[in-house]
Amino acid sequence: MRVMVMVRATEASERGDPPSAALLAAMGRFNEELAKAGILLAADGLRPSSAGARVRFSGKARTVVDGPFAEAKELVAGFWLWQVRSLDEAIEWVRRCPNPFEQGESEIEIRPLFEAEDFAPDADAGGART
Amino acid sequence: MPTDSIHRAVDAIWRIESPKLIASLTRMVRDIGLAEELAQDALVAALENWPDAGMPDNPAAWLMATAKRRAIDQMRRQQLQQRKHEQLGHDLVAEQEEGHADIADALDDDIGDDLLRLVFTSCHPVLSREARVALTLRVLGGLATDEIARAFLVPEATIAQRIVRAKKTLAAADVPFEVPRGPELAERLAAVLEVIYLVFNEGYSATAGDDWMRPALCEDALRLGRVLQGLMPEQAEVHGLVALMEIQASRSRARIGPNGEPILLLEQNRTLWDRLAIQRGLAALARADKLGGALGPYALQAAIAACHARARVADETDWARIASLYAVLAGVTPSPVVELNRAVAVAMASGPAEGLAIVDALAGESLLQNYHLLPSVRGDFLAKLGRHAEARGEFERAASLTRNERERAMLLSRAAACAADA
């Protein structure tokens, strides 16, 4: 299964504060572990929401709203795409991740992707592991 | 943390850590079977310990330290036993200290080297292909016996026995725990890549039963392939194999229809292809090329798969390039199956009559006698040439040869269509 692992934004990330050299090194080591384990599919960091925009839909109308957006905790600051065997495995890997904001509070969210077998009519037949 | 979540966490940690544990322990005790037992003992210790004491900060290190302590105890017991038997008059204390120095060295050695040794040992040619696959999935994939059995549609006892025998065979043959060097390396690496690709194919296209795909095995194979990329970054064919698997796996979602029926490559909805997987595949292929491995059998097959991946619609496929890549592949690894694939490419590039000529030259091939794709491809060419009655016979023959029920249904429906057109 694949999971998207999202690092939630903080006030610091929304300010665009650069990570410390120590954190960069620790994250580098963590990413290396993910790659060595064969689970890392993709990874990237996102610029603060001030660099982004939203398009709001209301019936047929579309309104463009420029960033920044309030509620840093509900924004995403970066993500990975992993291929793991279970949600538990993803949780274990996230436990090993350095705190993305060092001493501060932060949260990482894990969300499984829909897979081909989710669309197959006989997903449970034939011993496909979940 | 509640006991249930500890158990789930331990299970996940086992999957991540067991290959490394078994690899390190095998180097210490020189026996995969014993190493696996020791690793599992450490796992049991964790399950006993952690619910009360709480999870350690670094559970991986805890498991490794516990397992190694047990391995050292085991080695000491063996040494003592041996000494008792041999009645040696040496200074025991001095020797034990020497022993400790060896063990300390062993602990410091790079874990990657041990993993690589484990890869080559579990894919050792002294084992049957089936045994290599089962043992590799068990010790390197971290899969339980029942999971391997389910994936391969065989009874659990069969897989359990296969693994037990494999370990005994390795011990009896005194297979050294090492990475082969020199001219032996290429041959042995080919055996490793073969095992990984067998696992992938088992998942990609089931050879028995009625389910078309068991995607988890594809993921296991890809994961092993990527691990090997990290362990042997200088080996072009490792990248070639990963490229091939990534590009093939990119089509997973497009190759099954709403009723579970297979959808052939050219009829697939290409917007369902996984572009990220294709990108990883093309990147791996570029690495293989850069290392001078463009003519490796896996790199060539990946290059062919890449031709399809690069075509946004089926009509844009560069069939002439595919046909020439198959011609090169036929030179590197001559096989009637490659020739059959070349026939398909040539037919697409230059017309079904040209393809039919190649297929007809394969008629006497004993290797293809019971291979359903030969009559299936021949039927396709004949149908395109308007020879419907002959085509129908070929599709029916193909249907009688395939072991995949969904494929059989598809072939029979093509036969019926030919009957209607005849």
C-alpha cells in the first residue's frame, strides 16, 4: 500500500524560517533510511502558504483567494509518498522521524492512498494482502 | 500504550528490522536458521517486556542488542561445549578475551554488507528456484510463512517445509556467508535479480487460479529491488530490473477492467498509469544506461517498456524502436519468447503479415509447445489478415492452454468474435 505522509505547517514554517543545519542533517539521515528500506517513492517540501493560492468553488462560481491562509496547523508544509505494508509500518517510520520543528509542537499525518485493488470488483478474492 | 497497540507496533518493527537482525546474526553464528531463531527470540522478549516497561526509545536498537546478546551466549555455550569435548588444555580466559574482540569487530561492521551477504545466500544456486523465492521473501521481505503461502496459492506446510529444507541445504553445503567476487559476481547477481523478478511476476500475472493480480507481491519485489539499488548502486542491471518493474507496475490500475477482466496494453486507459512510477522507472533506466548497462537483459526490457510509457496514446508508440530493441534482446538472451514478442512489435511496425512470418518460424519450438501466447498472438495476426476461421482455432487452442481463468474468458470471446466474422 502507499501512504501520503504530510507534515503539518507551523507558525515558523509559515513565516518561512529556514530549518537549522542540525535538523537538515537529521532529516537527511531519515530520508536515507527510508530510501535504503526501499519505501521512499517521493518527497518534497512546500513553500509557505503566502506563496500559494486557493480557488474557492460555490456552485458554478469560482473565486481566487491569495495566500497566506490562517490556521497554520491545518496547512501542509511538506510530504512524503511511501510504499509500506501496513498503516502500522508507516506509523513506526513516522515515530522515527526527527521532529520537523525541533523543540516545537508539530504533527505528521498519514493517509493511505486508494489502490488498484480498491477498484477491483473481487478485491477480497485470491489472497491479496491488505 | 495499550497491549494491543504494542503488539501492532512490534509487528511493524519486526517487518522493518527482521532482515537486518537476521543478516547481522547470520554473520555471527554462520547459520540462517539459527539466526532467524535468535531474532525471533528477541521479538518474543520484546512482546514480554514492552507492555510493562513501555516501548524503548529506539526499539530497533533494543531488538538488535537483545538478539546479539543471545547470539553471544549461544556462541559461548558452543565454545565451552567444544572445549569440553576436545579436552583442550589451553588458557580458557585468554581465548575468551580473543573471542570478545572478534565479536566486537562483528558488531561494528556495516549492516549493509551483512544484508547483501544475506541476499546472495538466500538466492544461492545450491537452492532450487522455489526455495530461493520462499527464503528471500521470508528473511529479506519479512513475510510470514502463511503470507508467502497465500501469495503463491500453495499450502502453508509446503512453504514451511521449503524454507526448512532451504536452510538445511545451505548448512549442509557449508555455503559461505559472503558476497561473491570477480567473475562469479555477475552470474550470482543474475540469480538474485531472477528471484526478485519471479516474485514480481507472480504478483503481476497470476499463473494459476482466478485472480489476475496479487499486487502485494509486486510491491515486495519492488521494495527488494530498491533495497538492492541502495546496496549495489554500481550494478547497472539492478537499476535495469527496478526500471522494468516500476514501469510495468505503473500500469496496475489500467490493466484490469470493471469486471476484473484483463485489459491489454494497447487498450489501456493511459491516464490511469502511475506517472510517478514511470518517472522512477525512467530514472532507474537512465542510471543503468549511465553505468554502461544499456545492453543488459533487464535494461533492454525496461527500454522496451519505456517506449510504451513514453507514448501518451497507443498510436504514438515507437514500434520500430521496440522491434529493434527486441532484436538486440534476442541477441543477448536468445529465446523463442523474445522472438514471439519481436513478432508482435514487427507486426505493429510493418504489418501482421511480417509478424506472422516470424511466428510461423517458431511453430516447431518445443519450448513454446504449451505456451498459450503463441496461438494467442498467431490468432491475432490471422484475425487482422481476415483469416477468421484459422484465427478462431488459434484462440481456442490458446484458451485451452492458459491457466488464468480471466485470460481464458477473454480468449474464448475473441474466438467467438472470429466465428461471427468467418
